[in-house]
Amino acid sequence: MVGREERVAGGLYGLLIGDALGVPYEFHRPEDIPAPEAIDYQPPPGFRRAHDGVPPGTWSDDGAHALCLLDSLTHQKRLDCEDLGRRLVNWHEWGYLAVDGQVFDIGMQTRTALEWLRDGSPALLAGPSGEKDNGNGSLMRVLPLALWHQGKDAALVSDAMAQSRVTHGHLRAQVCCAVYCLWARRILQGAESPWNDAVATFRDLYPEEFPARAELDQHIRPEDLTPGQGSGYVVDCLRSARDCVEKGRTYEEVVKAAIRLGRDTDTTSAVAGGIAGLVYGLKGIPDRWRSTLRGEELVKPLLERLLKATG
């Protein structure tokens, strides 16, 4: 039996380690990804490493943004989107909560939003909201909200959607964040079918006449079993994570399956790895990855504050 604290710690480290594992394989086609047994922080000899020069075991923007959200939540004791926006800008400009203070990856929509934030835009209006502005940049960071939140499902969903708007304002991205948080919550609650329960809860909260329900049913289509492609599109990222979690029998199998999809490997592995960490707990993550993850000095105090806040 995996206890709650073990799951919470597993979720946070699962996201960070999944991200760090996926960094060197980013942008590669699935057929170019090494075999599962060869996937590690350090790719096999001869593999053309993405982000060459970034030390193995280093999380990217995914992990840093998740820690920015967690730091904001535990300091403000509520979701404060203006505070979150300032922290994300500080990450971009000063390397806040990045390993070694080094920023080496950022999505186009996030870059645009942070520029608008820096120029004075209100946080809830900063995220681009066009049909094509549906990258996975708000989904990749949202898990700490589900780990920290103690309100009702409706409040969790509302906050998940609000935090998305800081960088990704389209309703589709907001709904993906909400479903993901409900999925994580149901795992923490020990639900027998956490994904299905999460989708059913969202539908209960948003009847058919609501635009958010239309996004879920017409675009996210949670019952669609078309395999995920590991792309940066928020819907595909969520589906890819679902597929990897459903097929994997261990944390290691889940994150390696996510990386083997190719393309946006760090984010797919972070999103899937966070859920897998909740399922299997911190001890279910291989020690060789936990012990060599860089940036432990940044994570440990934040995890301690999270556990204290939710204990």
C-alpha cells in the first residue's frame, strides 16, 4: 500500500525525473529513439543529443515551471496568478528555479506570454488564446496544484483553468489542465478508474451547454483511443500520457514509453511521469535516477513545504 506522502513525493519527483530523462531525446522522430533498455539521462554513444551541453539529469522548463507554481502556492497559500506570472518571468530572465540558473528551452506561446507579462499585461490575460495557441506549456506544470489543493473538485478545476491562462489562454488548454488535475486527485483518493472518474466529474461540473464541455467532447474526446503521438499539442500530450500510464506496469516503463514516442519527449515524459509517480510512489522510481537528479537543493525545501501544507 502506497501512502499519501509517498504518492505526493512520487508525483513531484516523477515529473522532474521524467522531464530530465526526456531532455536529450527531444525533437527526434520515434524511429530514432534508442531501445528502452538504452534510455537514460545519458543517451547511448552515437546518439545525437538534443540540448548538447546540458548536463545529464537536468530538468528543463517543464520542471522549473512546475516548481514556480509550487513555490507560489506554498508561499501565497492560494492560487495567485499574478504571483505565478512574476515567478515565470523571473525564471525566464534570471533562471529562477532552473538547475544552475540556466534556461535552455522555452515554447513560443510561453515566450510570448512572458513578454506580455513583463510589459504589464494582467496575468489572466497574458496567455495567447487563438485556436493554434494550444501547446502543452500549461499542462506540463500544473501537477503541483493537484498535489497541494484541498478544496472541492469545482475549486480545483477552476484553479487549474486559471493557472493555464497565464501562458495558454485557449479554453482547450484550460480544460486539459483541469482533467489532468482531477485524474491526479482520483489517484490520490484511490479511485479504481481514476481517468474515467476524472472525465465524469468534469462532465458533471460542466453540462452540455457550457463551452468547456464542448471542448472536452468535440476536441479532447477522452474516450478516443487513437494512440498519442508525443507532440506538443496539448490534447495529444494528455492522450499520450494517458496511453503510457495505462500500458506501463512500472514508473520506468511509463516514462520510457513516453520518450519512445519521440518529438516533445521531455514534456510527454514529465506529464506521464508525474502521474506514474503518484501511482507507484517515490520508492517506485528507480534509485539510480533519484540519486543523480540535479537540483535536489531546489526541490527538497519545496517538497517539505508541500507536505507540511497538505499534512
